[in-house]
Amino acid sequence: MALVTVLVPSEKCSAFPVYAQQAYESPREATGRIVCANCHLAQKPVAIEAPTSVLPDTVFEAVVKIPYDDGLKQVQGNGTKGGLNVGSIVILPEGFKLAPKDRLSAELKAKTKGVYIQPYSDQKPNILVVGPIGGDNHREITFPIQSPNPENDKGIYYIKYPIYVGGNRGRGQVNPNGEKTNNTVYTSSSAGKVQSVSKDDKGRYVVSIKSENGDVNEQIPAGLEVSVRQGDFVKVDQPLTYDPNVGGFGQNETEIVLQNPNRVIGLLVFFFSVV
């Protein structure tokens, strides 16, 4: 009797971070972990550049940097190779939000041209997301942000606030429903001897394993390279493919001070009086 193990790749995680918007009310868990890491398993660096302080009701920019090496190619959903895409999430303090277009300078409009940034949800306008977009021209993503005014916004104060950021390059490995994409390692569900490795005209493999419980056919999606051969003995959970993933997710944080303009004026008066 032959058992068939089918692991179907899905495109859901390639729609980051939009899928997180649909699956999670909040993208940041109590532990501080950003939920994008649930799909993008490899850890990679990400950085953010933002002012250390801003005045109320002003527009400023935060730049998220998502580095990766030139020339990297990833496995696409159809098994072909293509360029990496990127996505990012910026978790701002409450009251901070995406700056409206009519408040952007000509320079900021040029930096954000062709980049669609949106709030995470109607209930969380302080959380901004973007992606997936082509990575080659967007390894640095500029977020135009408007600061709140404590004089008008109840619950906003002139204090120091944290900013959390996440950024990923490349497709994910696991979908929130537990299914694997074809951008990860496929392993054996049984121990036994590899009877055959066959490939169809669409690039999909079938690895047939003779186990104690009968023949098991492990089906592997297109785009992966099989790492076992006929006659090999494999164990449970042993990799049957090489790891195709060249991307990953990272998170970082910084701080920003919402500065009281009266305090700034007072400091300027003090400095001039001393001079």
C-alpha cells in the first residue's frame, strides 16, 4: 500500500505584510516579537533612521533599511527564480500617523513615489505597512510621518516614545495555517530506503521511500533541489531538499522625543541671554 504525503505551496505569505493585517489584530506580540517572523523564519538585519526629537504637528521621515546582497534570486511560487521582494512595518506611538499627501514636501513626494504605504487598520493608524514591492530599488523605504499635537490630542504628552520596525526580504517559509511554501526545506515523513526520485514536466519531484509501513511518496513542489538519491537511507524529518531560502526577517527599535516648542523657545532665550 502506498502512502502519499502532499505539501502544497501557497502564495499567502508572499502577500506580506497584508496577510498579517488579515490574521492578527495587533502585529506585535506581548513578548515584543513582530508576527511577520511566524512566516519568515530566517533572521536578517533591519535598521531604522529617524529624528531623535520632533515638534508637534510636523512631518518628518523615518527610513527603514532592508539590506541584502546584489544578485540574489529567490524561488517564486511557480518554481522559477526571480528577484527578491521586500516589505516593512513601522509601529509608531499612538497619535503618530501617516502624513497626508498635501503635507509632503517635494523631496518627500519624490522619495515615496510608487511606494504604497497604508495604515495597518482603521483602529491602528499609528502602525504603517508596505509591501510586497520589488527589493532592488527599495532596500531603503521612506515613511512620511506626522507627529501629534498634545494641545489637541487627548492622551498625548511631551515625552520619549519607542518606535518598533520590522523588515523582510524574500518570500516566507510557512503560512499561518501551517502549510509550507516552496521556499523552504522539505523533509521525510518516514524512515526507510529511497526507491526512486522522479521529476515531472512541471519540475515537481516525487521521492519514493520504502518504509516499514509500506511505500511512501513524498511530493516536492517545483523550484526545489532534491538532496537524496536512489538507494539512500533516510530518517524521519531528514531533509529531502536543499534550503532554497535567501531572505529573512528582522526587527529593530529606536526612540523619539515629542518636544515641547515652549521648552525649545525657553532654551533659545536662555542661550542668547548667556551669550
